[in-house]
Amino acid sequence: MSKVIDEFRNSALASKMGEVLAAYTGKPVTLMEVCGTHTMSIFRYGIRDLLPPNIRLVSGPGCPVCVTPGYFMDAAVSLCQREDVIIATFGDMMRVPGSETSLLKEKALGRDIRIVYSPLDSINIARENPGKKVVFLSIGFETTLPVIALSVIKAKEEGVYNYSILSSNKTIPEALKLLAGDKDIGVDGFLYPGHVSAIIGTSFYLEMAEKFKIPGVVAGFEPVDLLNAIIKLVQNINENQITVENLYSRFVTEEGNLLAKEKIYEVFEASDENWRGIGSIPGSGLKVKSQYAAFDAWKVFRIGQGEWKEPQGCLCGEVLKGKKTPKECKLFGKTCIPENPVGACMVSSEGTCAAYYKYGGTHV
């Protein structure tokens, strides 16, 4: 596998591809990537710097932490303040700001909040603490959903009823439809996510291309992957080839991972879902099915979804939709920095604002 990866990091080949892009003199095109890992790779490898002015690359809502609504964080904070609850979470949720505080600040006050690398670790914590209720903060797209679903299935099978998930999971397809239909963004082509596509497959993207007349490319994460995808996408746009190219076939197939999808929809069913900075997108979420209600923290603790307003001056919502860049936000690099994030786009390592700050500084 390392040999394969090295091929996609071939600097000589990447340099030639960069020259091809730099020489492009065709019509202006706007391309959108909808994957946080793509966003970080594009900045890490300096791919934006290789593009001429007539190839515009914008970032969509591909960071799951960034689109997690504020009321979810308030709910998580309220749970962690209970003496009988242990919160288990991925590390990048710790600094996400709620209305008044964050999990990181609450942990400093002595709350029992534990960082895990898999929701399956949370079940072990629940077994070891039978007198506590362990709640896993369940966020993410289709990539993380299979193992989250598996944790619920496993907990039910083994009778670990002091385990539950607080879910704010989202699916990419309905969000893509919203973005494709927004004329203010004016997307000419999509760079489709590699990790998500490995789960859901490519068939949906073909439907997207046909309905919205927008071509797309499924891309990997290495320099040659991304440069090749951009070249192919620009070529198809100019030739009016409304199609979808799978340039990540070493991991992605047309049908996707059938077993993973089976596990997801054993536990979850489609629902409307709020995306931070964007609002409610019908059918874009997944809620726990009634037969697994004993593992649904929203129901176990009877938590309501409170009101939430974005911090004044924060343009995170516009950034997530590709309508603004971080440098257009007056808070970016001043009030809002990684050590003191105002908006969720600065919190996660996959957030667009975090990428701009880390790889471009405030001058980008």
C-alpha cells in the first residue's frame, strides 16, 4: 500500500499537472470540494496556489464538526454536568463552543468527559462503570456511521443498557442537492468526497449530474489524486460532458459498502436535520429507530432542542456554503483563532477557517 501512496505523491508528476492547470485559459469555472480532508489536503499541498484566476475552488460543508448545531453542544454540556453521566467523544468536539461554554472548559471543572477513538471504546467504559450512564456524542457523515451503528447493535446484544448515543449525524446527498440548486454559489463541478463515497458508492452522483447538469469527480487525497481530479473536471466542464468520473477506484465502487449501509439502516432512519450555519435540510439526517430507543440519548434523557443563534459577526454559515471565504470574516485571525474559536469552522482540523489559518495565515 505504501508503494501505491508514493505513486500518488510523485512530485515530478504533480509538478507537470500543476503546469497544465496554470496554463488553462478557458472559461471561468467554480469547483467545490465537499470533504474536510480534501480541504486540508488542498491547503497542505499548496494546490490553490497552482490554479489560475479562472479556476475558482471553494469549500463546501464537508466538516462534520463544523455543521454540528449549537444546541447539540448545549445538550452535551447539560449532560456532562450531571453526576451520573460520563461523556465519551472524539477529541475534535472538545473545543466546539456552545452558548456559554465548551466541553473542554467543563472538563477543566472536573466533569467526567473522556476522549475515545471509537464508539466501541464507549461500551467498555459503560461496562466498567455500571453505576454511570455513558453517552457517546454521535456526529459525522456516512464514514463514521457504520461503527456508531455497530456500537448500538453490540450494546443491545450484550445488554449494556447504560450506554446511549446523542446523535447529530448527517448524510451528504441532500446537502449536495441544496448546494447544486443554489444559483448564488454557481457550482460548475463537484469534487466528491473519497471517504463518504467508499460507503455510499457513486450511483447517487450520477443522479446528481443528470438532474442538475453538473459534472463531478470522486477524488482521493494525495497531490496527484487532487490535481488529476481538477484537470479532469475542468476538461469535462469545457466539453459539456455531464458525467461523473471515479478517480478513486482503488477504494470506491459504484455500489459502495453494502454491509456498512446495511448496519447503518438497521439502527438509523432518515430524518430532517439542522446544519450549523445552513439550517434544516429535509431528509439529511439520521435518527435512531424506535426499536433502539433505549440507546437514544435524546429520548433517554428527554432532552429538547433549544434555540440557537450564531455568534454576532461570525460568517461560518456563509463559509460552509461556499459563498464567503474566511478572509471575508472580520473575526478571522483576530477574535477567532484556533485557541479561541468563535465559530465551528475554526474548531475542527478539517474546518475551512482552520485550514486557512494554519496554511495561509491571516493574509490568505
